[in-house]
Amino acid sequence: MFLIAILVLVAIAGEILHRLNPWKKPEPAYEDLVSQIKQAAWYQELAADEACRQVLENDPHVAAYYSGTYEAQRLLTQEGFQLGLIDYVKEQAGKK
């Protein structure tokens, strides 16, 4: 019981230090991330096609790919995530 209490206190102290860390980089604003996504070459290439642009602008599933800061950062940095969005957009555009 005493060991569990110590572990809980260490976990709480670690979380407090993690949140108050002055050396931690601030997260970029969501609007900046979306702007970077829309300026990316692969996004511009998709937006150049009329059918793909309609899917990019109107499909709610596309918005889910960058619905939050974490997802937007993944979309900018992970090629697999980008390819997933590209495949989805092209598939939906082909159906229309």
C-alpha cells in the first residue's frame, strides 16, 4: 500500500513537471498547421484537379484527417498519413 502511494505521488510530480516545463516548445497554432498543409505540394496537386478539390472542400472525412493539432502535425510529417488522405480523396473523386 505504501509503495502504491509513493508511485502515485511520483506520477503526480512527474505530470506537474511535464506541464510546467519551461524548455518545452510551444505547439504551433492549428490555423498555421492547416495553412502549411494547404501550401504543401501534394495538397496543391490534389486541389488542381476539380473533382479532388470538391472532395477536399466538402467531404467531412477529409476534415477528420486534420481535425486537431495532433492530426495536422501527423499530416505534415508522416508520409503514410499523407498517402492515406491522397488515396481517399482520389477514390472519392473517382466515384463522382
